[in-house]
Amino acid sequence: MTDLTLIPILGDQLTRTLSSLRGQTKDGSVILMMEVWDEATYVKHHKQKIALIFSAMRHFAEELRADGWTVDYTRLDDPDNAGNFTGEIARAIERHDPAQIRVTEASEWRVLQAMEEWPDKFACPVTILPDDRFIASKSEFADWAEDRKALTMEHFYREMRKKTQLLMDGDKPEGGKWNYDADNREALEGALFVPPRPRFASDTITSEVLELVETRFPDHFGALTPFEWPVTREEALKAADAFFAERIEQFGPYQDAMVYGSDDLYHSMLSTSINIGLLDPIELCERAEIAYKQGKAPLNSVEGFIRQIIGWREYVRGFYWYFTPALAEANELEATRPLPEFFWTGQTDMRCLSDSIRSTHNNAHAHHIQRLMVLGNFCLLAGIDPGEVQDWFLAVYADAFEWVELPNVAGMILYADGGRLATKPYAASGNYINKMSDYCKECRYKVSVKTGEDACPFNPLYWHFMDRHRDRLKSNHRIGRIYANWDRMGEEKQSEYLQSAQKFLDTLEPASKGWARD
Ligand code: FAD
Ligand code: DLZ
Ligand code: SF4
């Protein structure tokens, strides 16, 4: 046995200050990075997502080597590739005969389960270290959540503000309020100029990866090119620079806006870089705070951005570990309808959905309000099976990892967790989409028509949803009063709504092949 330490680094751990690397010496360590078939196919990820991870992994390995580390890198097309992490670690142990393995815990439950078996499988000791790139540890969230009736994100967020001292004036929130969301609900006129985000050209490493992905994953969803994601920390920093220079000022007001054909708007487009470890969430929040202090961005934009990161992002991560594995099976509303085929093809006359799916297909990205109020709202109202919705959201977005996708899907959009994350279902009729977007103007459906062939399907679907879940939702104080409106309509109108919705639901074709899983 040598006295070497084997340090496996996973595809979303591309951070130089990772806990497993800290305190280790370059001549005493071998870093192991593994492209493995099982990770690329356990759901059939969007082509750009696989390309992003492989390219960023290869670049990260090159940077580490240039800095003097020994990196043992298994490529997907290595003929002896075992196809999974455990098999690859076993092969690496044969090659290097290490004295010990040090690894930062996996961000996903599925992978951590496998990792926790390593100490029994391998002869050398294995140390699994916490992933301290998050602001709240798992136990900190659990302590906060324990004995609470409602796990309100806002309360957790305030704890995170105090912990990080971001936007704090002593023990009071900057400006006197914790949350400026009420100022962040403006619609956007399509004609307004939005500075385009930086796009990154492919170098030799990325070009090779693109070829590999095209050859090995031809039946996966999504356009592979143009591929323009940041794949190194340097590129990710450039993307962040542009956001803080050009877009953060308007980030807040237009956070919930949607414009046909406009995919980024004032969003940061930084989630892929944060999630794979190229950018540190706190460094971004500090930069946002500086923009505010220098008068370059208003408080509502900066607080909104910081809340998404130290509030929502941290909250969903804590929530995931608190409720996993049960969360993946939760189905409070007993939804069983298969995911419609058009989620994969984009072929629907509903303009809001076809545009959101187009962006998803072309960019492996859709912005938050498209995910929440268009795609998510549709799945909720139509009663789509949570497992099928989870697979779709996990497969199609380049920023999707189960720890962040699952709470957003099961909790935020589907209410499958019975209201632990969201106090009420985010159900909305076409009115909301019309208010926040320009989608409806040229849609084949009419948002002002409530029932019948020309009605916006969200309108009857909304009442169909409310009616079929009345027993569960009527006592919810945030939703119960809606039933008074329903009752006032009278039986004839109600039956028009229900029939109209049913007629629409009957037209939905289930997916014709296993798009998400073989
Ligand atoms: P911005 O709008 O610029 O927001 C800034 C950052 O805040 C994001 O980069 C992200 O890190 C964080 N953030 C914002 N909202 C959330 C949220 N609800 N949960 C966690 N972090 C948040 N985000 C993912 O990173 N991966 C996912 O798999 C994912 N799945 C989602 C599924 C659904 C159904 C919904 C409603 C949201 C999901 N989100 C997910 C959250 C959000 O939509 C994306 O983080 C955001 O669209 C990424 O684009 P951006 O970087 O431009 O975000
Ligand atoms: C998503 C993904 C893909 C497509 N491929 C790999 C891979 O080949 N090697 C790797 O280390 N990680 C990959 N990932 C990320 C993992 O599926 C998973 O999300 C992380 O290991 C966190 O648990
Ligand atoms: Fe979407 Fe309805 Fe508007 Fe059409 S009318 S874009 S379906 S909300």
C-alpha cells in the first residue's frame, strides 16, 4: 500500500476549495474524476447538460494538472470504463493502491447511498466530508425545521440573512423590510432592450465533448448546439461580471416577466455555474450587495437576487435532505395522468407552453416563472403524475440536480408533499400568464374566453382542479374563499367549466416513447 490519498471529485464538485481537497498535498494525493455511463443515462439528460458537465470536468482536470496536482481522469469512451462511480473507484484502487479515500459528500441522495457503501466495499478507509459550499448544513436545516408546524421559506431566509450578515443593518434588515417581492412583479414590453448575456465559444476540449455527446447520446432530448454555457471558472466569472454590470438593476422588477422568444431577460443565467461549483453562492451575493451599496442596483433587485440564493436555494437543499427519500414518492393529490407528448416535442397550440418548451429544448434552460407558472402550473392543473414530472424537470435543464429539482417539483409546483413547502398550490388560470407576458395576444386560444373550444385551457383546468380537490383545499385559509366564487357560479356554469376541461384533458396524448428513461 502507498501513502497516497485518493480524492474522487464528482461532476458537480468543480470547486478548488472543495472540502476533500482542503489541507491535502499535491504529491500525497491522486484526484480521480470519472465520466460514467450510469450518471449520464439514469435519466436521459438533455444533450447540453451532459456536454456541460463533461466539458467542465475536463477543463477542471486540466486546471488542476496545470497547478501541479495528479489527476486520474476516466473518459466515457475508455474501453475499460466500469460505467458507474463504485466500479471506477475499485479500478482506481487497483491502479494506485491508496492508503485512504477522501471524498466530499454527493449532493444527491442516490449517489450518497452508493458512496456510503464504499467503506464496506473497499479495503482502505473512506472519509466522507460535508459539502460546506452551502450556507446551511443539513443539520442546521433539520434543527430549524424540527417542531415547526410550517416550514415557511421566509423565516428560514431571515435566519440566513442574520447568519451571513448580507443586507443587514445591525440586527435589522437593510431598508427596514426583509422582503421586497411586492416591488418585483412588473410585466415587460417586448420592445425593451435587454443586454444579451455573454456566450462562450467552444475550444478544443468542448468541441471534442460535443462530438462525443452527439455520437453516444443521439436519442437524448434537446439541441446540442449552439452550446454557449460557461465551462470554466474564468468564463463563469465573465458571465457574472456581465450580470452585475448590465442586468442586476432590472432583475427585481422583471423577475416574473415573460416575453415570447426572449429566453434570458434580466435573469442571471448563473445556476449551471453555481450548481457545478464554478461559482460560489456567497461571492455572488456579496457582489450583489456591493452593487447596491455603490448605487448601481436598487434594493428590490439586490434583495430579490440574494433571497433566491441564500433563501430559496439553501431552503430547497435543506428541505430535500430533510424529506428524502420519501419526497420522491409523495403524491398528496393522487395525480396519475401521464406527461403529454408535447412536453418533449413542443407541439401544442398553447403559446406559453410551446415557447417555454422551445427554450427548454434549444437552451436546456427556461426561466423561473416559465418553470413555475407555465410548465408547473399546467402539470398541477392537469394532474400529471409527479414521478413523470420529476423525470422531465431532471432531464431537460442543464442546472438540474435532484437536490434542487425535486423540492421545486414535488413541493413548489405539484403540492405533492401536501403543502410542506408551499402553503397553497400555485394554481392559476390564464389571467396570470396574460398579466405577466405577451404570450396570449397571438395564441390560438383566447385568454378572455372561459369555456368552449376557443377558451384558454388554463381557465377551465383551473376550476377542474379546484373542484376535484375541494375536500383537501377548502380548509386552507389561503384558498378556501375561492370556493365561494365557484359556488356562486351555479350548476350550469360549473358544468360548462368541468366539461370543457375534461374535453381538453381527453385530447392529451401521452409520450409515445421513453424520452426520460429507457
Ligand atoms: P435567476 O433568476 O438569476 O436567480 C438567481 C439564482 O437563484 C439562480 O441561479 C438559482 O441558483 C437561485 N434560485 C432561484 N430560484 C430558485 C429556486 N426556486 N430553487 C433553488 N434555487 C433558486 N434551479 C436549479 O438550479 N436547478 C433545478 O433543477 C431547478 N428546477 C426547478 C424546477 C421548477 C419546477 C421550478 C419552479 C424551479 C426550478 N429551479 C431550479 C429554480 C429556478 O427556476 C432556476 O434556478 C433559475 O431559473 C435558474 O436561472 P438563473 O440562474 O437565471 O436564475
Ligand atoms: C449529471 C452528471 C452526468 C451527466 N455525468 C456525470 C459524470 O459522468 N460524472 C460525474 O462525476 N458526474 C456526472 N453527473 C453529475 C452526477 O449525476 C450527480 O449529480 C453528482 O454526482 C451529485 O450527486
Ligand atoms: Fe397560454 Fe392561455 Fe395565454 Fe394561450 S391564452 S398563451 S394557452 S395562457
